[in-house]
Amino acid sequence: MKENYEARIERSAELLFNYLSERATSDEVQRMRRAFELAREAHKEQKRKSGEPFIMHPIAVATIVARELELGDNPIISAFLHDVVEDTDYTVEDIREHFGDDVAFLVDTVTKRKKDSYEHSKQVDNYRQILESVHYDIRALLIKLADRLHNMRTLDSMRADKQMKIAGETDYFYAPLANRLGLYHIKTELENLSFRYRCPRDYADVARMLSEERMADRERLERFTAKIAEILASANLDARTEIRYRQPYSIWRKMQSKGCDIKHVDGKHYIRIIYPDTVGRSEKTMSLHIYSALTDYFKEKPGSVANYIDAPKENGYQSFHVKLLSEQGIWEEVHISSERMVRNSRLGCAAERTEDNVKAWLEKFKEILQEVANDSHGMEFMDGVTLNFYNDDIMVFTPKGRGVILPKGATALDFAFEIHSKVGAQAVYARINGKLSSLRTVLQRGDCVEIGTAEDAQPEMEWLEHVSTYRAKRYLRGYFATKPRLEYERCERCHPLPGDEVIGFKAADGTITLHKRDCPNAIRLASQHGDSILAKNFPENEAFLYPVRIRIKGIDRYHLMSDLIDCITDKLHLTMSALTTENIDRIAICTIDFAVHSLHELQQAMDSISHIDGIDEVTRLDVVKN
């Protein structure tokens, strides 16, 4: 077995060095060989859980860094050495002496810190250390992702509990990180491997059903791609086609979110049309020529075009998407891309690229991480980070044409806070594509958004449920944290107001709940837990408003509703949140929701309304929570 392992080590190393010799100088290859030999010597007594020599892991990580991420000599050297300082007697200074400052920096950055105690938890502090490296050099993150990818590919040898821990970390942190860095292929593989080890039965079921469906669809899809090739050839358009299948985890997640079976999940595959970079035309022109040739034959689905060439995703992804109706009557998703676009899609931030939007994206990523690090602690830090990792991006626009990148599912409120915290805090309404809309409206790619503000407007607590960006959540949490807090909780059955006759009950956890004295819940508690009764006042506080509901009954007449609204808003300066009316045989019945500071303020409002001409009855109703 020892000889077999030695042969495997030599074979794996030579495969890598043969590849490297084709793209690196002889001096660079020599340095990389020295790094391999040092790592081999340092780890010679160590084995992995599978029983194989530990050096197989650094070789595999270096191979991922070289082949799948296409990084240069120093990151590959650092990949060979990434566990040397952590697991052997070698130090960072030893690495510096042998390979220079840059390699020493990269190895030091990916080496877990040894601490006597951790500020929050070992895992959280390790995540924080990994993310801090993005401020200095993105290559360190890429080496860490390569390390995690190989660990996931070899997770079979671990105990079930260890598999669950590593798979959970991967799904929570590493796959979203790869997504944010534009490394779609790595993100997809990490997700899928995590799913395989966390939910092996579900994974096996979905993988089996997908395999069966692919076999059933193979002939149909081959006919469709053959027809595409024929159309392109007749139009003298040089391009190739390939069928890309989405993985079990992606399909399973759609099944869960839509509550459907696998047969009713859309987008289980797509057709990619790839044309060479050197065609003598711009990429946009070439994509449009292909699109034009295809839609001369196939019917396109209205509204299905997505032009990511003119408006790339934040991580630089570019392509031209459209859905075409095949001859079998099925809408097929088609992506039209250049070889450059496909390569950049695979490599994400690791690609050598100069686009301004990609540079801006990395800078924004660094800024957000710094904001999160400064403002959060422990798992709050991680929640703030992962909130910015996952979600596809959409681009929306200001009325002046400025593009704003937001996560898919973001609302007009998120947009407002992205423009400026003051705009978000004073937001009142939105105009989306010219149409008056609620701030809670979910935005779609390409929307033109205008935010209306008012100087006296203030954030509402419910906004926290309708924002998804870190900046919006951070501002709102900070804003409400500075506001006074109620000393008591209010009974959800009787909804007492300051000024009501109340009684308090103290629970075992110290929470005090106020009830009206005639509340059935209070009567029940008094009979069963008399010792927990507290005599309490419920004073008015200018900082707190309480929702109330009244019903108004009167004789319908011209301008009755106008007089009602004028009384509530202009005379009493109260803000209505809901108003419903019905008219039965000229009897008007109106229900209005608004907020008051106290029972006295409510009674004043009801008294003022009762003096409106034609109003016969004004009564207070319970506010029933949904």
C-alpha cells in the first residue's frame, strides 16, 4: 500500500507540473517544485482520515488553484504550503526565507490563528479572519475556497457528525462566498456536495429523478440543438452549442420554495450557444445576430429577453438570455455568450479583467465587510456577511439613469437606503416606472425608481420586515435601538391604552403584561395567579403610538367622507392606516384605523367625529392582529 501511495503522489504531482510547464516559465516551475518538496517533507508523517498521506491534499488544492482558478505561481506555491505553518514546525518566517514576502503573506493569511480563547466562537473568528484578507488580497480567499472544495470532495472518510459540521459551514459560508465572488462553478459544486452530505436521502431521490428525466429528454434536446446548429451554419455564424444541466441542490431548492414536485420545476437545464472571441464583430453585435437568426425560425417567449451584455451583473457576468419555443412545443432557455464571457463566468473575480463595474464590485464588497466588522459582533457579524453573499443581483435605475445593484427580492425601501440613509429614513412613497407604489414593493430588474420623501417622515418598525440589504437593516436596527423602550407589554386581547384602568401581571421570566381591569384574560389570571398581580399605572409617552380602530355610523350625505377625513387628518393631525366603508340604504358605516398616544387622545378624536353633521354613533373596536 505504501508503494501505491508513493506512486499516486508522484503521478498527481507530475500531472500538475506537466500542466504548469505549458503556462509558466522554467524558473516559476522550479519554485513551485521546491514548494511541493518542502510540503512533502513537512507533512511526511501525517495522514488524512482516509488513511492516505496528507501531502495528497496540498497537491489537490494546488491543482484546483492552477487549473480551475488559473492563478499564478505564488498562489500555487501558497496552496502547496497552506497547512505547513498550522500543522508542522515550520513558521511563517521559514516560508518567507524560502519563497519571499508575497508567499509568506498568503500562507499567513490562510493559516488559522491559534488563540487561548475566542472572542465569540472558534468558527466565527475563523470566518472573520478569512474575510479580513479581502482587504489586502483576494487571492487568499481563493486559496481558502480551493481548500474547502477539496475537503468537500473527500468528505466520505469523515464521521457523520463531522460531515454535518463541515457541510453546514459550507452551505452557510463558503458556497455563498463563492457566489459573491462570481465563482459560479465552485459555488454550485459546494452547494451540491453540502446537500449530498446533509440530506443524503433527498439528494439521492432528486439525483435519480433528474437522471431519469435527462434520459427521457435527451433525444428531444439533441434535435433542438441540431436545429440551432443548422440555422447558425446557414447564416454563416460560427458558434457551438452545449446542454447545461442544473444540479440536484438547485432543483431541490426550487421544489421547496414552490411547494411542487420535480416535474413542475422550470429551468432544469439550459442551452448555451458559444461563439469565438475573434469574429471581427463586437460581442453585442454577434449575440444579436445569433438571436435574430434563431428568432427568424423559433418563436420567442414575450418578456423573456435578458440582456446582461449591456447591463452585466455586479460580479461581471455577461450573456444574452432568451426563451425559444422548440418544435416539440416546449419553451427552452437559451444563453448566448462569447468564449470570454464563459471563461469570466467560470473564473469570476479570479479572471484577469479590467471592467470598471467589476473593480467597483470588489471595492463595494470590501466596504460592506468593513461596515459589518465595525458594527456587528458574533453571529450578528456572520448574519450581516451572509446577507450580502447570496441572492442574485438585479440592476435598477434612478430617474437620471444611474444604475443601482440590489439583491433579487429587494424592495423600494432597500433602494432608498442604497441611495442614502437620509433618503431611506425620510421615504414616504415610490414611483416605479412612473407608477405610484408602496415602499414595500419588490423591485424587478430594469425598474426605474424614484423615492418621495418628507422632512417629518420617520422609519416604521414594520420596515424591518420589508428590507433585505445589510445597509437598510443596519440603519433601521440602529434607529430603533436608540428609541425609548416600553417598560411593559400589552395584552393582545384587550389592547390597553395609557389612561385606561389597568392591572399588571408579572410572569416567571420577569415580563410584566398590562391588561384592562375588565379583560377576561386578567380575570382568569387573577383567579389562578393572584400572587403575580401588580398595581401599575400606564402613563402617556410622546414617543409611543398605539393602533386603534373605531366604527362610525351615520346618515350618508354629500361630502360626509371628506368631512370625516378632514377632521381626522387636518383638525386632529392623526395618520390613518386603513379606511373601509359600506353604504346600506343611505346608512354609511365606516371603519378607520389610526394611532394615538393615549385613551384621552382617542376620546377627543371620537368626540370630534361625533359632532360632524349626520354622524349618529362612534364606537371603539378591538384591533385584531393578523
